Amino acid sequence: MSAPRHATPVLFSLLVTVLVLTLVPMRVLAAEPTASLNVDPFARPAPAPREPVAGVSDAPVLPPWQGRLLMTLRAGEDSLVNVDGQIVALGERYRGFELVGVGERTARFVRAGEEIEVSLDDPVAPLGFAETEVPNHVSPY
């Protein structure tokens, strides 16, 4: 018994499809890769270079002097001062300022080339006020 005539083209197209589906992937797998990965796709990109802005430096802004001189003790190289309850000797630092001199009622500190002289007579702001807003009169009531 022979197969019907219309089955031959169907079998032929099925055979061609199977051959195409098996041979094409083999050629693709055997081919050399044309492009290789030269960079890590998960690496962060390099930061863009910053151009300097005129008049602005990268130096950190140092906080201004903060502290109240409570006492001075002149004793030559062993001189001491009391700033906000902390005893500071000559050559020691208080909040980044180095004590370089002690007078009768003053103390001299230096930080990054900036010299500041603090006095026992400096006005003291009452509690609750900033140093810049010292009131003329504070009522006790």
C-alpha cells in the first residue's frame, strides 16, 4: 500500500524544517564571537571631573571660635587657661585652636594661621541667646 499523493509534500516540508532547525543553531554556536566585553557592566562609572569655580576653594570651612575664657594662670611655660570648664595648657588644643600665649586677663589661640585673642572681659551672652544677639537689658522676671 502506498501513501497518498498529498502526504509527500507534507513529509518533504517537515524534513526541510527539521534540517533547518538543527543546522542553523549549530552554525550560530560554531561562529566566533564578533564583539567581546571589555568593561564590567556592573562597575560604577567614573565621576565626571569637576571644574574649579572662580572664588571658591575646596578647603573646609572651619567653625569660628566658640568658648568663654573663665580663668588664666600665668606661670611661664606652665601657664594654663580655663575655657568653658576645660583646662588648657600652653601648646594644647581647644576645639582645633592651639593655646600660644597667656596674659593677665587674656589668652591667645592660633588655628590655620588665624590668631584670636580671648579676654576675661569679653561680654557673655545670657543663657538662651546666641553670641551675636546679646540684649541691652535682660529682665529677671
